[in-house]
Amino acid sequence: MTMHSSLQQAFAPQGTLRASINVGNPILAGRHPETGEVFGVSVDLAQELARRLALPLELVVWESAGKSVEAVENHLADIGFFAIDPKRGQVINFTAAYVLIEGAYLVKEDSPVHHNSDVDQTEHRITVGKGSAYDLYLSREIQHATLMRAPTSPAVVSHFLEHGHEVAAGVKQQLQADAERYGNLRLLPGRFMVIQQAMGMHKERGATASEYLSTFIEEMKSSGFVAEALARHGIQGASVAPAQV
């Protein structure tokens, strides 16, 4: 068995590279409103990886980060695009980050909350997308407020408004768009975290495949591939992660 064929077997034991795509994060992927076609930087990366491995590609599409992660954990997909998190890292080997995304808080216009430091109060309920990187992070960091979980990240603001919660948390770009759409909402200044968005695969696929994936991501950053993809898809509020030293 050649190195190339052994890599193909490690990445795609079923013969097709199945990429878990999360359309719940607009920075990573989305659906064309008319055709339903899935597009985005994660799709571009999946296509390029499949091309290099000489494998057919299947996009396994999910509406939330949690479902996308579970697909790789349960071998329903071979690779995925996730925020690096220690809990997920128990099963998944991550590359270094390829994109950095800001996490922000949103409140109603007349809210007495004006700073990130005001959020973690006993009387506050924070709406967050179930299983998202923000959910995992805030589950560790929040000491006094209560986390209230919306089904998906795109549903956070509507869930927040419907249930009358005090704070919403999520991708800064998504919250900005929702604030403009709904009105009478505002983002708190700054950010409460920076998401390191990476590629990942199940640890059982082996070290050689994980190392190949890590090298692939570094080349995609250094060659300008990631930056060009972000620009092509009109993505703002995200930056290319620095090279892994």
C-alpha cells in the first residue's frame, strides 16, 4: 500500500471523503437562498482537500455546531470544521486554527447592561446556541448567570426575544445582522472570547492523517487560500489565524 493510498484509507475508509459542514455559522458556510447550494470557506477547504487526496467529496450538512461535531465523533463524517475546545478534543484531533472569530454579547436597547463585565449576574439569563463553542466556553466560565440554550446558533436572537432573556451570546457578525434585522438591540462593546476555528478528524484515524491535515491547513493559510475564500464570500468579522510556529 502506498503512502497516498494509506492516506486515502485513513481519511475516507468508505471511499468518499465526507465533510461535516455547519451552516449555522455564517462565517464558515451558508446556503444559497434560491438554490439551497451550500457554500463558504469550509466548503472550499473540503473541496481542495478532496482534490489533493484524489477522493470524491460528500458534504454532510448540519444546522448547528453540536450536530456537526457529533457527526465526526460518531463516524458519520470523516472531517469537520470546528472551534477548538478541550471537551471536543477528547475525541477529535484538531489542526491549528485557520480563522479567528469574535464572540460577542447582545442586549435590548434599554438594557442596564453596558459592559461584558456586567453580564455574569445571578439575575441574568444568557441565550446561547446549544452545543456551540460559546455554549462550551460559557459553561466553564459563567459563575452566576444562567445559560439558556437555543436549538441552533442562528436561532439565538429569536429565542432570546421570544423568552425575554437578558443577554444573547454568539458570533459577532451574526448578532450584528440580527440586531439590524430586529431593531432595538445593541451589541456590548468588545468581545468576550475569540474562537479558534480549525479542521478536525476523529483520533482513531491515526497520527499520519492528522499530521497531513495540519500541514494542509498551514499551507492553506500561508498560500492565501483562506484569505481569498473569506474575501470571495464577503465575510467580515473574521481574520486568518497566524501561522503555527
